[in-house]
Amino acid sequence: MSRTAEGGSRRAPVTADDLDLAVQLAVTLLREAPDGAWESRAGSLEWNCWETVEHLSDDLFAYAAQLGPRTPPSNREVPFLWESRRPGGPANAVHADRAAGPAGLLQVLEACGALLVAMVRTTHSHVRAHHVHGASDAEGFAAMGIVETVVHTHDLAQGLGLPWNPPADLCARVLARLFPDAPTTEPWATLLWATGRADLPGRPRPTTWRWDGTPRD
């Protein structure tokens, strides 16, 4: 565990198990989606639900890839080719085979999540890899992967008509790691607020936002 800035109190770390839980909860929920709903718009995003799962899968894959080289790049992403399949669509290196249907799409999501889980488990804590918001460590990439998973599953749940309420303790740990200045009450509502998806009482919804993935130690 690492120390926070407030009084030397200890922050619970974000772990590979946390990431695995987030991905498995998301996949379990998305298996309940009606087959005909995948072309629906995903919440407030400009993408449909199929594209959003591809984007989430691509996020998890890309974070795993950053940690993959023996000496991770310090000034750029690992140079996979990211491209959109349509104007306005997400620019991904990962695309699911439409012929495999929703079950195949969710296999892609689960596989990409497993890649990042494995990299977080096996990457030494001293390793740093590039991210646009600052070099991060394995714990930071795990936390980023969890945020991507839970908030994009929120977008998907809106488009697919499914309920979604991830565990409060999981949300609290990633808030402490990536949004240390955010309020500490109602972790899920706060995480939605911190990512520009909801209001909090007395706090306007952010129009722009970013996390701080830099190591805490």
C-alpha cells in the first residue's frame, strides 16, 4: 500500500483482481443484452453499442500492450495501427468479427481484459510506460482499465436497457488512485461525475476531465 497526502493514511491499492472483477461483471451484464440492441447508441456517446464494446476492448488491449515491451516506450504508444471503420467511429486496433455475433464480441472484450490482467500481475512495480496523461505503472494501468470498463459499461447499459451498479469499494479504490481530489462519498456517483457523465450536488458536471495516472509512490 502507498501513503496518501492526508495525514499519512494508507490507500488501498488497485490490483489485477480488481480489474478482473470489473471485466467479468461487465461481460456478465452484457450477455443479458437483447441481440437486436447492439446498434443502439451507447448512452451519451456518438458510437453504437457494438462499437463501444470494441473501443473498450481496444482500451484494455492498448494498456496491456504499453506494459508489454521489456523496455516500454517512454514518449509514445506502442505503434499499432488504430483506425476507424466509419467516419466518426472509434479508432481501434481491435475489431470484432461481426460474423461471430454478440457472443464473439464479448469474447473479444473478455480476452482483452485478460491480457491486461496478466500484464498487471506480471509487471514489476518499478516499470513505467507512456500514457498521454503521464507515465504510469502497472497499478495505474489497472485503475485506468477499471475506469474504462465501468464507465463504458454504464454507457452500454443505457443503450441496451440494462441496470449497472458496480461495487462501491472498487469505485472508491480507483477514485483514490486516479482522481485523488474527488469527493469521497458515493463512489459510483462520484466516478460518473469525475468522467463527465453525471452531476453531483453542489458541483457542476465537468465539461472536460482527465485522470492522474502518475505513480503515487
